[in-house]
Amino acid sequence: MSTIRFEASLFKIGSWTLLRLPKSASAKLPSRGMTMVQGTINGFRFQAALEPDGKGSHWFKLDKTMRKTVGADVGDTVMLAIEPVKEWPEPNVPADLKKALAVVPQAHSLWMDITPMARWDWIRWIGSTKQPETRRRRIETALSKLKAGDRRPCCFNRTVCTEPYVSNNGVLLEPTSTTAAKAK
């Protein structure tokens, strides 16, 4: 696949600084679901998981370190050059899921056998709620399904936004700010 080049502006939703790909750039990706990419922002190398926005495009979060490295903040336009990666990195397994897997050997065994992309899907499904009780039930369900040999979450729509702090009903919220505050 060839390099996808585009410009995009940084914006805020709540306390998060995000970058949404233009639909024309997103359409060149191999999936409407989460896609792992590598490339450059303003010439600086990065790798990120692009989350679907629920509207046919993708987005990702830029933390403070990344914003400082690329020399951009909310309201600034950056230049990107990205390519999908075939080999997904291992996801960061949340502590509660890691602890639960440790006490169910059959589930842990299958967890170690599935692909990193499948592990990303399980983590996205479990984390797509703000409610602690719902999260706890999803971990229990995941353990049960993994123990039964299920390699992926059932009926999980990979094309919706699963980050509950910046989405509603699977759709990325509208920006709360598109201009950088220039406080002195």
C-alpha cells in the first residue's frame, strides 16, 4: 500500500486533543475499523492505532509529549504521511483484565494464542463503557468466551468509536475547541 499524505487540524473533546483524518485519507485505509499505522507528523515518526469515528473516518489521540514533539497544539494544522502496518504491536492490557486472566488458565492460554489484533478487539470491547459494573461483567464474559474457545468478541462492531470519553452511541463527539488558547 502506498503512503497516504494529508493535512489535518488538532482539536479538543473535553480534555483530549485529537486528530481526525479527512474522509478521503481514511477511505484509502484497508479497514473501516481500528487500523494500526506508522508514519510521520510534521516529519516526526510515530505509530498509532486509528480508532473509527463512527462516521466513516478515523481519529487518534495526541498526548502532551507528542504535541510538543511535533510542535503543534489545538487549532494547528499538521502534515501527515501514514501507512498501515501488518504486524500489530501488543496492546497495553489493563490491570483488571490482566489480573482476571491470571486466575483462569484456559482463558489466559487462548489469550496468548490469539493475534495482537484480536487482543486489541477484546480490550476495546471491554473498555467501551464508563460504568465500572458493565466493565466488570464484560471481563467476566470475555473470560467465559475465551475459556470456551472464542477468539474474538461476539457481535462487536469494529467500525464504531469505542472510547466512551469522546463518543456517544459509537460516534465521535463534535469538538469542544478547535483553537488553541493563547494564555500568557
